[in-house]
Amino acid sequence: METVLSGIRPTGNLHLGNYFGALRNFVKMQNEHRCFFFIADYHSLTTHPTPTDLHGNVKQVLVEYLACGLDPEKATLYIQSDLPETAELYLLLNMNAYVGELERCTSFKEKIRKQPDNINAGLLTYPTLMAADIIIHRATKVPVGKDQEQHLEMTRTFARRFNRMYNREYFPEPEAYNFGDKLIKIPGLDGSGKMGKSEGEGNAIYLADPPAEIRKKVMRAVTDAGPTQMNQEKPEPIRNLFTLMNIVSTPDTVAYFDDQYNQCMIRYGDLKKQLAEDIIRFTTPFREKILELAADNDYLHKVAQLGKDKARESASKTISDVRHIIGFKEF
């Protein structure tokens, strides 16, 4: 059984792209692997060092993870800052991480370009914190996107370096977990690219969005003047709407509007109204579960405590081993 680890920053609500991009697969993985899912509140401080409501953001992500089907009894679902062992391993890995390799990291270069007034040490050492998150549980698989592949490669570098320096094959070298064709890329409502928080509020449909907000967003989605020839290829903004419709609507609904488009009879207003109602029908169970969980602070406390206990059991064993390997001893 593989040990799989993944994290998410508490920087906003989850949207349809998050759900189909990974969360839906996480729900399946928890039945097949030893899974650790954590809320990366330490990581969030590298770009948002003075959050207005860090606890509220963490709670929202925890609630939405649970609403999407993650089971705290099956997987280990925990908050990063509840695990002091991660901070200790982060410190120890930094002793063997070189400034030059950290400065060459693509994400560091991008971040200092985007936030020149906040070039903090946390940005520079982000890869070592990510490595600590992964190898503290000796994870062998990590679901990562393209923007995180270099960080995962650096994690492997740090694991190899530790093993070589202390002449012990202790840390495994984690590999990327590839969902393959199980992943669905969800487009945004802005006519191009993908759904995401960074693209603007109107670009994404959040799982917690109320019906009125969904209708407003969908009706504002980018379209064009309509087809001028029968069976012509759909431009990207229209393909995006049909992609969304394919995941939330019935096949006969998709077929109807596809035929309307091919016959040059499409009315985008009708398509958007139908799409909005189908999205509402799809997201309603999530929204209702989110509201129910958000009101149950006792249950959320139990979930966080259970995750903390399970994560610390795993992490404390690793830190004990690492201390022994390096040579720390009690007098």
C-alpha cells in the first residue's frame, strides 16, 4: 500500500475545478492507500503573512474537504500547524539545503517578481518546507500539478542528500501521483484558461455558492455572436460552456444544445439558464453539507484532534529516527 500525501492552502473556497481536478480522486484514494491530507496554513504565510482570518480560512477548507467526501476515519486529515514535527524537520533540512539551488527555483523567481515588497525567507525555503511535509510521513506518492513538479524533484534531492550524508537509506524518494485520464480540466467562465481563484471571482463556481450567485456568474460567462455556418467548430469560450455542461447536465441536454449550435439556432441565453440550473443541482448537496458542517464546531474539533493525533503518531516516529541518525542524544 502506497503512502500518499497532498495539501491545500487555506486561501479561499473550493471550486468545481478543485473538485474535479483532485478532490474527487482523493475520495477514491482514501480507500486504496494510506493517505495524508493536510491544510497548509504555514505555507499560506509565505504570500499572505498577515491574514485577516487564518482560522476562518482553515475551518472553511476543513469543512469543504469533509463535504466532498474525505473520511477522517479512513484518511489522516490534519492541519499543518498542528504538527510541530514538520517545523523541526523543516529546520533540519534547511541545514542541508543550499542557497543557490533555492534561488534557482522557478516558483521563487516568479514570486519575487509578483511580490517584490515581500521577499521573505519563507519564500526562499518553500521547497524545504514542502519536502518536510512529504517526508515527515515517508510518503511515496504525491499528487502534484505542473507548477509543483520542480518542488517534488527538490524533495527527492533532499531525501537522497540526507540518505547519502548519513549513510542510511531512510527516506524514500517520492514520486508524482498521476491521475491520468481521471482528471478533468474545468475551464473558467472568462472564456479561456482554467477555473481558478487567481483568475477573478467571476471566473469560478464555488461549491458553497448560493443559487443566485451561480446564476449571476453563468449569465455573465463569455460567449460570441453565434455560429454563422452549420457544424462549424466551436471557439474556446463556447467549448468551455459545453465542457461545463458535459459534467453537470444530462446527455440529452448536451445533445440538444449541441444540435442547436450545429444548426445555427443556438440561443446562448437559454444555454446559460439551463447550465446554471444544472450546476445548482450538482452543487446543492455540497453546499448543504458545507452549511451543516460549518455549524457543528464540536464535530470539527473532533476531526481536527483525530487528524492531529494520527499525524503526530506518524511524524514523531520519523523525527525520533532522524534525531538518532543525525546524532542527537539525551544526557
